[in-house]
Amino acid sequence: MADLRTTFMGVELKNPIILGASSLVEDLNAIKKIERAGVAAIVYRSLFEEQINLEQIQLDDQVGEYSYRNAEMGNIFPEIKHAGAGEHLYNLTKLIKSVNIPVFASLNAIYDQSWQDYAVQLGKTGIAGLELNFYDVPTDASNDSSKIESHQISILKKLKKLVKIPISIKLSPFYANPLNFIAQVDKAGAEGVVIFNRFFQPEINIENEEFYFPFDLTHEKDYQITLRFAGLLFGNINADICASRGISDGTDVIKMVLAGASSVQVVSTVYKNKAAHITQMIETLEEWMDAKGYKTINDFKGKLSMNKSKEPYAYRRAHYVDILMKSTEIFKKYPMV
Ligand SMILES: Cc1cc2nc3c(=O)[nH]c(=O)nc-3n(C[C@H](O)[C@H](O)[C@H](O)COP(=O)(O)O)c2cc1C
């Protein structure tokens, strides 16, 4: 039987499949099922500073309105304060105690001081490591990319000094050169990189001419950009590569490891196909490894990376041009008449 052990942020996992950050962690019964199905680790949903600030404002509004209407009550309880990250930390600790697999935390803060304060608080919960969710949506054209990147790297460096647990960076593909940014992350000492995050985007309803925010899950094959970058990174960084986005079954896991990933994170496929799907993914991986005679994950990890592949041109621009040159073939598949 194949040995599926691998690492994420240097932490040993029994197999490469991690439940990515999501609201699934809010349901302990679901988490128990997912653990029984064989998942190797869990990333707890992100602690968003923005959300805590928003809740504080809502609470201030509610207390303010109540005080206005009930002046004497407002005087009795003048200091009602939001619990801050307290509830998040409490639920995270509860989850860590209820499972027997590593649990990782995820953080997205706004201010430098908050990144540090929350990282320290999360580090005390018993997490196996901390994922920094570098989610940022620039809306100001004057904010240049090198400033954004150097600020993110400075946060990582500060946190590396501050907390003793391993750290990974979960990033979007929207950097001018993600390879350069990841090389900086690697140099700053991150033990892992999660490629890539996926953002929910607003949609427009043309009837009422308003925005709405659909809760879309990813689709099969949304993993292609991840596959490419896993292959470009393997052998060039020390950090563990964790693949995320559109990974839907065991064959996708095999592809990611062949490209160079040590582990994968899954969310949408667990929502769609339920916990037992994880068992199937593990079985597919095991059966494939046995059939191929691979005894460990390292036996085939990165075999098709740019550094190791017999066809490194698959990663190069020339190949992209090659595909476009052949694109007339598409007419045969989708004729206009
Ligand atoms: C309901 C839901 C909640 C999510 N919450 C978080 C979160 O708190 N932090 C985070 O970094 N990513 C979050 N994500 C993104 C996922 O972790 C993951 O990166 C993304 O869904 C792509 O992976 P997938 O194709 O396996 O779904 C969430 C996704 C979903 C669907």
C-alpha cells in the first residue's frame, strides 16, 4: 500500500488533501464527517479584521440607538464592547480540541499592528501553522505594485520574528510576476505557499440595475493556472507548494503532485460532493500510485515540473503561441454552419 504522507508548511500530513478555509468549519458535525472521510488537515476560516471592525460599528450603532431611546439604560451599560477576535478564537480552539488532525488558522488584517496582535493570539490556540491570506483588492491606481508587494513582505518578516509556528502565504495570481513575489516570500522564510486564492466578484442585475453578490463555487478545470505555477515553482523554492482552486477529484490531486505540489486544498468539491468524496479522492490517489509502482509522494512529486519534465517547453510562451497557431482546428470542432 502506497505511503501518502506529505507536508504542508513543513508539518507532516497523512495524505495531501486539506480542507481549505471555508465556512464548513462552523458546523462541527460536518467537520467530524470530513475528518472520518480521511482529510489530512483543516484550515479554519479567515479571521478578517474588516469583519471585526464592521461588527464593532454595527454594535456601536445598536448601542447608540438603544441609549438614545433608553437614556438611563445607556448609562448603566456605557461600556458595551465587541468581543473582538474572542468568538473566532473560542470557536477555533473548540475545533482544534474536537479533531485529531492538524488545524491551521488563516488571517487577513488591515493594519500592521493588527496583523501582529491577531497572529500572536491565533498562535496561542494550538494551531499547527498560520496561513496569511494576502487578500487585497486595489481600487486606487496611484498605489503602485512594488509598494503593495514590499508592504506584504514586511508583514511576513515581522510575523516570522513574532510567532514560532510555521507560516504560509495564500495569494492571488494577480501579481505582475507571481514567481518573483513567491521567491520573495520564500526568501523571507515562509514555510508554505498556497496557490491560488479565489475571490468572489460582484455581478450586475440588468433588471433593477443593481449589484448583487453571488456565492459561486469553482468549476472543474479552474485549476489550470495553479497547475502551471506549481510546475514553474517546483525545485525553485524551499517552501511547500500547496495547490488550491478547482481541484475536484483524485485525478486532479495526482496532476498537482506531478507538477510539484506537496498538498492540495479543497473547498468547492466538498460542498458539492459531500464528505465521502474525500475518501474517493484518497482511493484514486492510492490506486494510481500502486498501479504505477510509486511507493511515496516524493517518488513522483514534480516529475512534470519545468525543472524535471522532459518537455519543459510546455511551460514556455512558445507553447502558448503554438496552441494559438493551431486554433483553426477549433472550427472543425465548432463549425459556424
Ligand atoms: C463558502 C466559502 C468560504 C470561504 N472562506 C474563506 C476564508 O475565510 N478564507 C480564505 O482564505 N478563503 C476562503 N474561501 C476560499 C477557499 O478557501 C478556496 O481558496 C477557494 O474556494 C478555491 O478553492 P476550491 O476551488 O476548492 O473551492 C472560501 C470559499 C468558500 C466557497
